[in-house]
Amino acid sequence: MNKIIVPIDFSKHSEYALETAAILAKKNNAEVIALHMLEMANTMLVDSNDEQQMQTVFFLKLAEKKFKEFLERDYLKDITVTPIVKHFKVFREVSDVAKEHNADLIVMGSHGASGFTEILVGSNTEKVVRHSEIPVLVVKQKPANVKFETVVFACDFSEEMVEPYLKACQFFENTSSNLKLLYVNLPGERFKSSTEMEATVAKFLEKADGNLNKLNEIQYISDYTVEEGVLTFANIVGGDLIAVPTHGRRGISHFFSGSIGEDIANHSTLPVITFRI
């Protein structure tokens, strides 16, 4: 891990993300790219009116000053921090900045979302998860530590989950994390017997790993939804981090189908890292 992006909006949650990124950066000798998205109307940026231009410059300077002060944290000492100020909305730009700087990870703070706010608007964090091609680590609280010793990776072990699974394995390869693979069995049409679940997992491991060495390590839990199963299991095993694949659905497709990864990222009190399918 060489570069970590942290979107900053000056909230306490973005500071949680910044401190988390700092801990990861020190462990990996990585650079932190602190990204502030300054939402300004197009007219303010292109208007030739002298008074409007002066006002635009004032707001830009004010944002830069506030951003600089926000980054004056003791936990950032001895870390290479690159501040970047961009315009427009955060969820449209973060993935572009990640590509431009060849970043390995985005760390975001979130207070979560629920009810009609979640369905109709969603949080900026959720939208970043939806757009990002690289892993997104979502944190809700001030980090006590970022050891991530027990990581719960949940999926349905279908063929499309091979790629995010391999991404997760690569991401945690050089860490001390114990990756627990979880299958959540659901009632109704999606219910599978023990034999059917093991057959699904065996086919997956043959495809992903080329062997069945991890077959006996797979964990199974039954619940009414994938989200409830994952959160319950993470609590049982004392998980430090939940890892989930996400389709990154957008628009109407997202409205009707939803995304389990985004739902878990919204509702989990544990940190959640998503890997794009």
C-alpha cells in the first residue's frame, strides 16, 4: 500500500478517517492524500465579474486556510501528506482522483444512513463506495487501533465473487489479519442444504484458489438477511473489520436491487472495507 486517499469535509467523522489513514500509512510507509471537495457553483468559477472573482478567490483562500489548519495533527507527523482541493461534489470526483494518483485505498468517515434519507439521498460515503474501483474503508468511530486481526469476508461464493475475493486476499496478504470466509444461508428460494452449500463453496475455491485447502475453514450462518447474518457473525467471532464485495450499482438499478455492501457499510458499527465486483 503506497497511497491512501482521505476525503475531508471538516467533520469529526472525516477526522476519524484521517487518523485511521495515518495509522495505516505509518504501518505501510504510505502517503496520505487529503482531499477536500469545495462545492462551488460553475458561475463562481467562470464569471468574469470583478466582484464575483474577488468573492471566489476569498472563498478559495478561506477553504485552503481551514484545510491547512485541519491537517495540523500530531498523528500526521513523519507522514507524507499531500493536500488537494477539488471543486464540485465529493462522490463524483474521488474515484477520478484515485485513478489520477494511482491510489490503493480510500478511507472515509461515515455516520451511516437509514430510512428515507438512505433510499432517496444516501450518504456521500455510500456514493463513493458505489463509484470506486479501489477498496473503500468506511469507519464510524475514532480508531482505538487499526490492527484488523479478525476480518470477516462475506459473499455468496458465486463465480462473480472470485475477483473481489482475490482482491481481498491480495490486500491482506502481507498483514497479520485472519480472513474468515462466511456464507450466509437465507430462507425461502435461496435456502441451501449443507450439501448444496459445500458444493457451491468447493466449486468457488477450485475456481479462485485452484484447490480446496480452505474448504474446512469456511464459516456458515443462517439468518433472514445477508446483512443481519454478517453483523451477527462478526459479533460472535469478535471481528475487527468486515470485508464485502459491492456491485457499485447506480440509478434505477441501485434503487430496486440495492447493494448489500453499501447496506452493511451504512449500518455496521465496525469498520467495513468494500471490494468492487
